[in-house]
Amino acid sequence: MLSTMSFPFSLKLLSDKFFPDIPSASGIAYTGGTYYVIGDDAARVFCLDTQWNIVSTITLTDFEGYRIPKPDKADWEAATLVDIKGVRYLLALGSGSKSPQRDLAAIINLTVQPLAAELKQTGTFYGRLRSEGLAALNIEACAAIDNRLLLANRGHLAHAYNTLLLCDHAEIWAGDAHARQIALLLPQAIGTFNGISGLAYDPRTDRLFFTTSAEATSSTYDDGEIGESMLGVVLNAGQRLKEKTIVPDHLVHLSSVSALFYQQKIESVCLVSDGEDETIVLAADNDNGSSHLFKLKIVDQ
């Protein structure tokens, strides 16, 4: 059984919604009243309003089917908002778990209509990560911290390591991008691997939120049986990211918040602030071609 640590606040499930028509949600970001959802085998970004109605999509590739076949997909696993040269972008990253198909980034300028994606090659940067010890590359999450980009590399049973990668800037497709590796230590259970799946940084409180999901697989390519998902927090993240190893300050089983989280493979987390209210939105992909969103309220204790 995976262990947990006491949480500094209580969590209450406010709402959830199942999406049979959004494939494989693996990344979510929110700004200006719009949620942006990416799927690891989706050809489009799905744009949702505050009531989680699909209002538009943004094309990533010209594939016309519902789910891109596994050998061909870019494996869009990570999404966040970044500021580049004073312009706000939505950034999506391929996992890098298969080269060159998954050595990609997509940037979407959110200040220009209509919204359109520009694809960037990340092969040079991902190749550098592989040569620096991350042979089992599997980028699952990203978050902007100041002018830098934090990535999360997920391990598996045969490579039982979760690694945070603090990049010196957000434009990792540029040739001069470098990253420092930080080991993230998570509790593990026999027969499955508890891997990091989502990241979100709150600059107001300097808290780094992350999600994990347990899966019985020994590969960055193949899926396995789904286990527990968890939500964790690293406090004083700006300072903690200077360390070589991080042990989370708090972890909670999401199934202890609501039974609806049972066997939900949580893939991403984003923070939504509305005045004094702060909520966490989680995205689940259960490897069956559908998606599920959950909204949780944070109540500080």
C-alpha cells in the first residue's frame, strides 16, 4: 500500500464530467475563462468554457481520425502556460518516449486570433537528456516557474525513478537549452510503479502541486493495469528545486477524497483562482479513448 503524509489543507470534490469525445486527456491548462485540454493521441487541442462545454478546437496535426495510432502519435503528455518574449503561449510537449515521432513541442500564441499551433523540434534537447542519463525518456508534465520551465520525467518498473528537470528557459527547442536533474522520491508498492503525471506551480504561495498515478508497466511505451492516483505538494518550491533530491511535503490518495477517483489514472493538474477561491482541476486518461475532469476545492487549515 502506498503511504500518505498529512495534507496542509482539506480537499472537497465540487464537480466532475466524463468526456467520451475528448481522447486521452493528458494535459490541462487554464487562463482567461478557457480550459485547454490536450490528449496524448489527439490531433487537436480542446477548448472548454468554465462550465466545461467544448467551444472550439485547435489543430495540431492534419490527422482526421479520432485517435492517432500509437506508433505515429506525438504523445502529447504535458501542457502549461509560458511567457516568451512578453507573449503568453500555451505549450504542449511530446513525451520523447519514441524518437523522432515524440520529439516535438507545440506552441500556441494566445494573443492572436484565430489560435493556431506552431510545431517545434525538441530532438536536440531530448537527445541531450538521454545522453545525460535519462535513457528511458518519458516527459509527462511541465510547469512554468518564473522564466524557467520545470519538466517531469516518469519512470516505470524497469526504470524506477521519477525525475524533475529544471530548464534554464522555456524555449527548449532552442539549441542552448539545458536542464538540471532533481530526483523526486515517491512511495512505491510491490508490482506497480507510482509515477509522476502532472505539475502545477502556484507563484503566490510558492507551492508545487503534482499528481501521480500507479501503473503496472515496465515500459515507457506500453500501458499497464491502473492503480491509485495521488495529489502531492512541495512547499517552498523555489528553494527546494535547488536541491538534488526532493521528498514531497504532503501526499494524499485521491480515492480518500472521493470514491469517484477509484481506478482513475490522473494525468494532469492545473490551478484555477477566482478571487479568494482556489480550485484544482484534474484530468484523467484511462487508456480507453475517453477523458474525465474533476474539480476540487482547496480549504487551507
